[in-house]
Amino acid sequence: MSKIAQHGVSRRRLAKHVLAAAALAPAARLLVSGAAAQSAEIKLGFNGDLAASPSAQSGQAAVLGIQTALEDLNGQGGLLGRRLTLVIRDDLSQPPKSIQNMSDLIDNEKVVTVFGPTNSGNALAWRHIPNQKRVPVINPISSATDITRPASANADNYMFRVSMVDRAQVVALMAYVKKSPNARRVGFLSETTGYGQGGLRDMQEVATAQGIAPVANEKFGVNDTDMTSQLQKLRAAEVDTAVVWAQGTPIGQVLRSMDKIGYFPTLISCWAADNQSFFNAAGQQLAERTIFLRTISEDRTPRQQQFLDRVQSRLPTASAFSFAVHGYDAAMLLAMAVRQAGSTDGPKLREALETLGTPHEGILKTYDRPFSRTDHEALEAEDLRWTRWRDGRLVAYADEVTRSLQPGDFKG
Amino acid sequence: MATLLQVLASGLAIGGIYALIALSFSITFTTTKTLNFGQGELIGIGAFLGATVLFALFGGTGSFEAMPSEASAGFNYPLAATAVGVAIGAIGILLFLVAVRPFAGKPGMSWVMSTIGFGIILQSLALAVWGPAPVNLPSPLGDDVIRVLGAGVRPQEILVLAAAVVIMLGLDLVMRRSRLGKAMRAVAFSPPVASLMGINVTAVMLGAFALSGALAGIGGLLVAPIAQASLFVGMGIALKGFSGAIVGGLDNPRGCIFGGFALGLLEAGVALWQAQWREIVVFALIILVLSVRPNGLFGARSLDKV
């Protein structure tokens, strides 16, 4: 249902944008020629959803973080003696628009790096473009595992990420399941979207790698309001621990359906449960019944607290803070790469990112060689923090199992 | 037993909404032979408008995204429903005047595109006003699970079902017993003849679009405490409502109601087997029904003379 409906929307919206683009083309050309006069600036780009889907708030927060970093960098005199500016393009969460933005940013605006996008699907739709045009992309938001996978084994890869990685998350969740003495019969629940099914594939592969055999595997639609049928099957299979991979609102609906049939296995969720929309859908009591991983702990370091105080009033929602942090750290890592390369040339920037020499004390953590030629993920399973809701706020979570997890447990 | 009862409860609750929306399609189709393909947007906007009214009645303090349950208490929710019915009904009239009337009766399918376009304009405006985040709307009857013979239902699901049944029975009575209903059926039968009989055809058509819009808006407000108010969920509900109407027979209001409920029950039932097959089963069945009975299960057989 949603697929058909969304398809309809995108086609109609596309027509609208094509018309709008045609009308604006002469104006855009004027802007470009005007911009050429100020070539002393280093232009960075953001391409991602800022208005059209529920994830838009994550995009807004990331832009806030990047802009804050640029403020700081420009305050110190910019990079290579040049000021930094951010060119922002909203892709309205639509792949065609996102692809078009990418070409616009690289070819017309001549940005040296692109941040984004908000939605994993859009990153997968255009990741060949930065690789062909040799312009680095640092993703501060979307988490699909494949985004940073190189086109072929030894190809130069221009896709980097400072954000949650689904695979790393699944590895940590499964390590918890494996170590928990109460998890004897495990069930999977997933949403039928690309996000849900990508996560399910990761869950199945990592479960196999860690020797976990799920006894149930149920799916539901992203707009479903009643998952009682699926949960009854989990109950019939005597599942005591359920791992759910879905967006915030449907995870909330899973808990509400559990409440309906009075069946509460241990519920472990993907990080979408940190979203305010999850909390609102589940309600305060039910929201406390799941644990999940975030990139930033609620036990904030002084540096994190300072940053929060600085951006809090402009955050679209409190739970989007992590994206502001990712955006800030990503921009700072790029600044280091520009200094190290002494240039804004794409291939040199990529090489510099892959070989960043000095450790960088970021907001999230200290980045010591965050990237290499083969590893383009700044955050790993060990960097993730267990979290839950308590009295309407996100708080750090710990139990015997989380405390006992060692780096060696993160397999897959 | 409890399992089947749960399926029945879940299916009837969502089926009630589908039936209401199916009916809203039927009302404009029978009187004007046109439909509003932007009905889904009216559902979403109805939900947000209702949320805004509740928020204002409550005093406008605290978080709009997560209103406390007191916001829906007492007369607030019925008041909001009335306001939504009137406002979305007015939008329905505007839709008819702007996007349907100029094209109705002319060859081609311009009204399909114009109603879709009207919906997109509305949705974009709504996004500008309310933003993309979903909003939680408290149920007027609280949120505690009620247990019946082992199956759990929420008060709002019962309210949805009850409201849908009452609205549909009321409309059925009006259509069959009152002069207004007779006028509507006369217009549906033949606008020129109805006009000769002294019936104000334009007024009846305006009324049909107002009623259709009001149903969609109220449907949105009813479903919001279950699904959250979101500008994106209306589309899916409208598609299912439309499917229900097609299965039941677009020109038969009772058939549409049956189709809506049948679809809801079928969805809940299939999920008990393999949830990811739900859409496939539902739409395959619709195609099957249509291939056997092209005008729906209860639709009148119509012959287009060429």
C-alpha cells in the first residue's frame, strides 16, 4: 500500500519540481556567474531531506551542527586563508531530486565536499556520482550499511560517514542477545520498508555469525497500527526476546500491540526508538520497555554539554541532538583533512581523510585515525551507548549484560 | 479463540475507517460521477486541524506533539470533530468549485489530475503550517486496554467503530427516507431530469462534496489517536478506502461500507498468516473480484451504450 502511494506522490512531485527547475534555470545561471566572482570562498554542500518526511528533523539538526562548525572555523580565519560557506539543497526525501541536487552541487556550485543525505535510500541512489566526480561525501545522518561500501574491491571510495552504522548496531544488539542469560528464544520483527528489510538482512547474517538461531521472523507495514497478529505468532513460538527493526512510530505501535495482548518479551530496538515520534507513539510507560543504542550517551561529557547548551534552542527536537554532533564532528574532520592536504582537490581530500595524522578531540569522542583506505566509518560498535527512556527523557542504560560486553564479543 | 477474537477486533477497528472513507468516495461518485483523488490529504489535514482545535481548547500550553489526555476530555473532542467536519466540508466545496466543476461532464479525465493537484497543494500548505513531524492526539476515552474474552482493544478503536456505524446508519436513513436523500438519488440517476423536476442540482453536488470532505476529515480525527496525526498516513487509508469502495460497488453506499469492513478484516486475518503477503493477497483479491464482477460485489450493472 505505502509503496504504491509513495510512488504516486514522487511522480507527481517530480513533475512539479521539473516545472519549478525550468522556471528557475535562468536565475540559477545568474547566481552561478555571480558566485564565480567570490572564488576565495571554500564551498561545502548539504544535500538531504529538510522538510518532507519525518526524518527531516534529523537533516535540520545535522545542518545546524555543520553550520556551527563553520562558524567556529571562520572565526579562526577559515581554511587555507579562505572563508567557508555551506550551500544547502533540500531533496524532499525523493531519490530523483537528491540525484539532481548532487550534480547541481558538484557541477554548478563547485562544492569541495557534500554532507548528507538524510535518507539511506537516497545515498544508495547517488553514491556513484561522488565516486565518478571524485568529490568526498561525509554522511552525518543515514545509517544503511551499504552506503560506505566501495563500488568494487580496490576502487577509490569517496563515501565517508560519521554516524550510526546499521551493521555495527546489529553486531552490538546481537552481542547483547548472545550474552543475556534470559534470551533463550529470539524472535525478529521488522518493517517491510527498505530500512526494515536492510536491517533484517544484517540481523540474520550477524545472528548466524554469532551462533544465534531465531525461532520467529515477522514483518509489518510502516503505517500499521496493529501488530497483534504478528505478536501472537511470536507468543506461540515462545519468544522471550524480540529484536525489532523499524522506524520510531511503528516501534511504538509494536509496544502498544504488546500491551493489547498482554505479552511483553524483552524488547531490543534499533536506534529509531530514540526518536521523539517513538516516545509519542508508545506513550511514557510503554516507551520505557525497550533498550537501544545511540551514538551519544546521555551521560554527557563537559564538552558535549557545552555544545548542547550552545545549539539547544535551535534544535528541531531534543532527540535530534546526536545529528547536530555528527554534523559538527564531520565538518571538523573535513577541516583537518583540508589542512593536511593543503588543498581542496577531491582526490587529495580523500587521501587526507583516509590518513588523518593527529588525533582529533571531537564532541562525540576522540577520533584517532577515524578512517583508513578500507574503513570509512568513524564510529564502530564499541562507540555505541545503551539507552532507554525514563520519565520522558533519554537516559543511559546498563545491566550485567551490557557491563560484561567486551570488544571481542562484537562479531559479524 | 482469543487469537481469532483479536483479529476480529483489530480488523473491525481499521475496517470502520476504511468503510467511512469508502462511503465518502461513494457519495460524490453517485451524485457527480467524479471522485476526489486527493481524499487522503483531507484525512491528514482533518487530523491536524482537530489536533490544533484540541490544543487551542486545552489552552495551548505544553507540547503540541504530545498533548496530555485532558486535551481531549469532555466536550473538547466532539467540538473538535464538529469544527473539523465544517472546515473540511468547506474545503470539499472549494474543491468542487475549483477542481471538479470546470471539468465535470466534459470528455477526458481532467478532473482526476485537478483533484490530485488540489490534494498536493493542500498537503504542501499543511506541511508549511504544521511541519513534517507526527503529532500525538489523545483519545477522549483514555488509553487503557479493555479486555474482552482474552482479546484486547483500546477505547478509541471501539469509538472509531461506533462512530463509523452511527454515521453510516444516519446517512443511510437520510439517503433513503428524507427529501434531501431523494434529491441526491435523483441527481445521481440523471442530473438533467432532476433539474427539470425543480431540484437544484448544483446545490446537491456542492452538498455531496461537503459531506464527502467532512467524512474524510472526521475519519482523520477518529484514526489519529490510534495512528498518530500525520500528513503522510492519509494516502494509505484513502487507497484502502477506495479499494473497499471498488470491491463493494462505488455506486452502492451499503456495498462500500461492506467493502471497507471486509478489507479491514482481511488485512488482520492475513497478518496472522504472513504479514508481508498482506498487500499482495488484498490486491490480488480485489482484481479477482473485479474480473468476476466489474462493478463490484453490490454495484449496479451499467451498460455504456456506444
